Amino acid sequence: MNLLNRVNKHFSTNLELTNKALPTLAPLIVRAGQLMATCLQQQHKMMSCGNGGSAEQAQHFSSELINRFEKERRGLSAIALTTDTSILTSIANDYTFDKIFSRQINALGQAGDILLALSTSGNSPNILKAIEAAHSQNMQIVLLDGRDGGLAAHQLKASDIEICVPTQSTARIQEIHLLVIHCLCDIIDQVLFAE
């Protein structure tokens, strides 16, 4: 087994997918970033959620907004719904794991807020319920998914935005999702804090 060849293959597969996806995803990323900037400009907030690696990316997104991305600026209103273990475990224990995000959205979400939902498959039951709850609160959705978008893609309204990475590989989807998150943060900074 040649490990160097394996590493080279991971890099080349990532580059091929990035180049293939760019023409389709770039306009959607710009649209989502502008939507988020408007949301924050109007004193609303970003909420984010996902499972596993997608949970980490939801937290990463929120931390970039609350602290800073690449530009010195004030903090922006963002909540990662994946971080409070007392809330997560109490909801999972008293209800079901499927409701860990939707209960928080019902409690904290308001009209004008945006939910950034991450799911590599688009089929996570708690993400499906989160989208449903966000719609009931008159929130818009930005969905980062992969493969064929799964069930989540079919839940979206015309005003929502789906950014779907066209591959079956979870690792490659997550790599592109992180790049998308950084693009969104950059667009928000450029729109809100251009010098």
C-alpha cells in the first residue's frame, strides 16, 4: 500500500470535485451570503445545526460570526444548536433525538432569522424536523447537503436555498461544506463591513 499515492488521490479528488461543483454552487453561495447579510443587518440571527462532522461545521460557522472571520468587526448574532449538552440530552431523553433541534428552534427562532442546516445525506430525521420547525417560525433555510439532497431538499420552499455537493463521498461533501461556510462568512463581512 502506497500511502503517498492515497494522499495524492484525496487531494486530486477534492480538486476535481471543487472544479466540477464551482459553476453550479458559486451563484447559490452568493445568494445565500447576501440573504444572511441582510438577515444580520436587520438585527435577526443565524441558527445552525448538523450531526457529527456537520455539527462541528455548524459550530464553526457560528464561531466565525460571533468572534470574527478575517476582518476586525463587531460580533454577529449566531447560535449553534449543537453545543448545549444539557438541552440536547434533556430533549433526547424526554422526547426523541429527532427533536433536539426543532425544540430549540421553536423556543428561540423568530421570523426573519435564518437556519443553516447541514446534512451530507439530507435524510437526518432531526434536520428534517428542524427545517419544519424553522418554517413554522417563518424562518428561511440555507441547506448544505450532498448526494441527491435527500428528503430535506424536498422540504424547502422557493425562498430557501439548497447548496448541494454532487458526490456520494461524505468526506468530500464535508470538505466542500467547509469551503462554502468560509465563502459565506467572507460574503457577510464584505456586505456588512466593506471599507
